Amino acid sequence: MRVVLSTYGSRGGVEPMVGLAVRLRALGAEMPVCAPPDKDFAELLARVGAPLVPVGQPVRPMVHGPTPPSAADLPRHVAELVAAQFDTVAAVAEGCDALVATGVMPAGVWL
């Protein structure tokens, strides 16, 4: 069985998917995880043997960087993220048995 997991957001959105990936792996499933390419998330997923499929920009620098996006930048950032998710998740989900999406932006694939 191949289950694609998709999330975008902070640690609070990624860690539950890591827990689900651990359980799916124990059941013998293949479970790529589409998530932000933050170093902490990549390391966490690597520790549990879940392949990271990077989506969008890293969250930490965007939220905690020296110049967080302004309210005027938000529509552009959201549009870029949704486009990145549609492109990435649609490609990874090709032929999968299930897709689980959650987080700030659970968009990702047209069914």
C-alpha cells in the first residue's frame, strides 16, 4: 500500500504526520511525506525512515526571519504555496492508494 501524507505548516502540523508515517511503516506501507523543507522536519522524517518530498519554502525563515511577509505579501505567498502543493503532491500521489492532507494549507491535488 502507498499512502501519501501532505502537510504544510509548523511543527504542530508536521509531527502528527510523522506519527502517522511511523504507524504506516510498521504496517508495511510506503509513505512519502510532502512537507516544508525545513531542516528540523527533514531530520525528523529521516530518523523515522519517512521520505520527505519538499513542498514550498521553509516555514521557519518565513515566520521567524528578519523580515516576515507583510499582509500585502500574503496573497502572493498563499498562491505560490497552493501552486507548489498542486504540482508536487499531484506528481507524488500518482497511483497511490490514499492521500492524507492536513495543516495550514491542505490543498494539493485535484481528484
